Amino acid sequence: MPSETIQNADRTILVVEDDEAMRELLVESLSDEGYQVISAAGGREGIKRVGSTVVDLVITDLRMPDMDGLDMIRELRMLASPPGLIMITAFGSMDTAIKAMKLGALDYITKPFEVEQLLLSVERALQGRQLRLEVERLREEVADRYRFDNIVGRSASMKEVFELIKRVADSTVNVLVTGESGTGKELVARALHFNSSRAKGPFMAINCAAIPANLLESELFGHKRGAFTDAVSDRSGLLAEANGGTVFLDEIGEFPLPLQAKLLRVLQEREIKPVGSSKTVPIDVRVLSATNRSLADLIETGEFRTDLFYRLNVVEIVIPPLRERPEDILPIAGHLLAKVRERSGRQVAQFSPQAAKALMAYRWPGNVRELENIIERAVALARSGEIEVEDLPPILFEEQPVSDLLAGAAARGFSLSELEQAYIVQILDEEGGNKSRAAIRLGLDRKTLYRKLEEYRKLADS
């Protein structure tokens, strides 16, 4: 049996035709091509068959005693996952064809027709439906990836970020996302887009630092043929291509000063003027931007326009660095481990206690991006279902300068007593709860250590 026939056997076609001879001809012709074919003598019966069987394509007559084909199409299109539809009729007219196509029919064939014509139409309709299903699947997969609960964080600072994302996601305001490199600014931007009413529109991201200034204008605003040496044809530009959706301008602090006035006009007037054109083009886009630089400092040095800053920064979402939210390190690490495990196929399920402790002790200058890189490395090197200390890179165990440790504590707002408590608890944990060894390392006598631990317990209970 040819491979095409084998593939056709996985597709079910419903033929709805009140003329028995025509119905049998259609069933026989489609069956000969290897399709699974069922039939119905009228529209009502056809709708019942679709309700009880998984149908990929419906071929229906237009004129039937109990229900015409257009009404049948209307009912079938209301289903959660409607089949593809082809209309066949002896009463061909352009008006009927337009109505059928507007209602969702994939094709329209007028009697009399050649069987080859029908088979070609069936093949195109099935391929078109499969493509649409695949696009919808990918869209749902992407939307699922950028649900709010896929941005991991338990800290109070990240809970504030989540709340702000939820509040502004479905707004039309421009949002500026700030934070150090690797904190996940683009992830936040995608969450804003895919949880908004623009989710079915395009999401266009551009790294302003990665494109030379002389090319950035054309990339964003488009150009007309002949506008410059290499402009051999018209180009619409990313802002026009994102119409109805969202544009994400990453590293906006690197946006060239000469182009800032043009971007400002886009934000104010909602229109663009391609390079070399005398006409403007209206657009409907939401602009999200991100930076790891201080735009206030750039304004001070004359490198960034104040008016553009206020247009971009209607709402600011600040992503705190990982070192300032240590309670998020292990939850994020677990989330990333699950992603890497799925991607690599390696069954590494968890971190050993020592490996987890090493992750917690590190300052993560590269933030979440660095954490993901280290987990990918560890999964590749792991010799069992658990990531061990030896699977982690040496940098995690290099002694950190005291100034860095104190800076981290200051950034988290620790008081002197809180810093002392955190250090004592850490040493006690490293000594497995042995108070005598912990006291020696801390330079305290055991009575003083016991007294301090009792004070901490009372504070926790109060």
C-alpha cells in the first residue's frame, strides 16, 4: 500500500448528500484513496455524526430537504474544534460561494465535477486544516510557556512584580522593564503580551544593542525601494509587522540618539514613516522596552531624551537581582532543572543537599541566566539521578570577598542583629547542628551560643 494511502487512513471524512447515487459515488471515490469515509443523508443526521465521531472533513451538498448546507456549516463552526468543510452544489453562484467561504468553508465545488477535482480539493482542505491546527497548537504552547505561574519566585519582591504584571498586562500602556542582565526581562515582556488581549497578534522583539545604528532605522520603520544603496525592494519594518500586537525593544538604553525623536513620534502619533517615503502609515502596536542601564543617568549625560523616557516609562517593572532574593534560588533552580531534563532527556531529578547549599551560597552575578547555564552543565555531567557538588563549576566554591557578602546583606536590608543571626544559623547548619563545633568556628563559648539561639527562638515564637 502506498505511503500516501496509509496517511489517508488516519483521516475521517463525512459525506452529507441527500442524493443516494451521488452519496455512494463520493464514498466510493474517497474510500479508494484510503480515507475513512462515513455518510449521512441529510444535514441533521450529519451534525449527529460529527457529534459522535472524530471527523476531519465534511463534504456537504448545499440543497437538502431538512437543512441546507449553509445552515449546517453555521452549526458545525460553533463546535470547539470544527472539522474542515467543503461545499458541493448544482446551484453554483458567486453569491453562494462567498457566503460559504465567509461561514468557514475551505472550498466550493459546482456540479458536475471531475472526481480528480474533488480529490485535489479534499487534499488541500485537509492540509490547510492540519496547518491551522498546528499553528493553534504552537500558539497555545507559547501562551502556556508565558503564563504568570511560569515566572518563578516566592520572595516578597517577586510577588510585587507578579501583581504589577497582572494589573497592567491587558492595558494599552507602554511598560519599561528594568533590571540587571540575566534577570528575565524578556520573559516578563512576553508574559505581558501573552496575557493580554493582543496575545493572538505578533510579538516582535529587537535587541537595540545588537543592530548597527545605520540599520536600526530600516529594521524598525521599514524603507522604500531605492531609499539607500541596498534597498532593492520595499520593506515594512518590525513596527508595521507587529501591527495588532506588541513590540519589545530590549536594551533601549542603547537606542541611538538621532533616532529617538522618530521613535517618540511613533509613540505619540501611532504612525510610522518608512525610510525614503513621504507618506506615513498608521499602526496599532503596544511598545514594551527593557534596559539594564539607568536611563536617568543617560538623560543626565544627554544620551537619552527626557520626553521619550516618559513615553516609554508609563509603568516601570523592576526585576530584582537574584542575590537580593535568595529564597527564590532553589525554586527557580528546580523549575530550570525540569526544563533541562525535558529538553535533554536525562533523568536527573534533584539536587543533593550539598549541591543545593552551594547554589544558595553563591551571589549569582549573572542572575537567572547564569543559574540556567550552570544547571545545563550539571545535568550533562551528572552520573546519577541527583546533581552532586562535583557536577557544579568551581566558580561556585571560590571564596567571595567580604565586601561582596556585606553588600548583599545591605542590599537585602539586613540589620546588624539579623546579619549576626543569619551567619550563626548558616554555620550551625554547615556543622550539621553540632553546637560545640559551631561555637568554635564562631569564636563563641557554648553558653553564649545557646543564649543567642534561645533569643532567636523566642523572637520566632512572638
